[in-house]
Amino acid sequence: MYTPFALPHSPNQSFCQMLIHRHRQILTNALHLRHFSQSAAAAVLQDPLEPPPLTYLEGFPRPDPKFAEIIRAIPRTISGKNISAKERKVGRVPSIVFEQEDGQHGGNKRLISVKTNQIRKLVNHLGRSFFLSRLFDLEVGPDFESNEVIEKVRVLPRKLHLHAGTDAVLNVTFIRAPSHALLKVDVPLVFRGEDVSPGLKKGNTF
């Protein structure tokens, strides 16, 4: 009868077995890590974290090229309180167009007059904040009855001065806004849920 028996292990054999076991363990860990990295990358590619699309609030003006309005203007050569008062009496608003760079310090500016009815309609429709944060095409002609255009420029309303008692438009300041210009704009914010906010119901504010 054959009786199996184990040969005695020498120190060299034990050391070799330990090296082989350690090498196998390193290979196994590397394969697991590679499999996990590829799976994670595939999951990210298949299900990217995209932000939700932006939507417009109901009841507030939306930018629509179809309804983009051109502000008509005529040049003005003289400034002053008396001239401005005469302009308002005939239905015009004295205005200024500044250059985008250092225009507020008396640099390159152009005196113009715009129609009171047009500016009032835009302010009533958009609201003061939205009017001052929207770009317009400004066409300057010799007079309001003429179809001739002396200059056409993209502008941003910078300041709007209204009468304290009647809200009549007194003057408007525009700033040139070409496509390459970097301009600072005050963006109006609209908060939703104010009517159901517990804090506001108790008399607090944001």
C-alpha cells in the first residue's frame, strides 16, 4: 500500500512560496482596480450629470428677436436745462450715448433725443430693471419722419431718470455695446414662492 507523505520544507522553499503568493495578490488587486476604474468611467460617460435646462418665468418679458424694438433717435447739439425742458414739451426725451470705455468721465459722448412715447412704452412693458438690463438697436436719423439712418449702434440703457411725482421720463443715458464689449449689467432677480414663504408671512425679508 502506498502511503503519501510530505517532504520537509526547506527555508528556501518557504521563501519562494511566499514570493509567489505575494505576486499573485498584487496581480489580483491590479485587475480589480482596473475593472473598477473602467466601470466607473463607463458609468460617468453613460450618465453625465447635466444641469437642468433654464426656463423663463410666466408673466415676465422674454427676449424674442421677433419683438426686438429699434429705438429711434435724432441728434442734438446743445445741452442744458432750458433745452431739455423744450425737448420734453414737444414729446422728446433728452438722452446721451457714451462710449463703453471711460465714457462717464466726459469722454466720447453723443447728444441725442428719443421719443417719449416709445421709452415710456418700453419701461411700462419691461419694467425699469429689465429695461436697464436689455440691449437695443439705436438708429439715429435727421428727424423722426425720415427713413434715413445716419448711424445704427447697439446700446445698453445705463441710467433712467424719472420724475419723482409723476414717473415721467426725464432723461436716459445709453452706453455703446458692440459685440466685443465687456459690460457690467445689473441682472434683475425674481424670487418664486414669496406668497408661501413662512418667513415672509411673519413679516421678515430676504
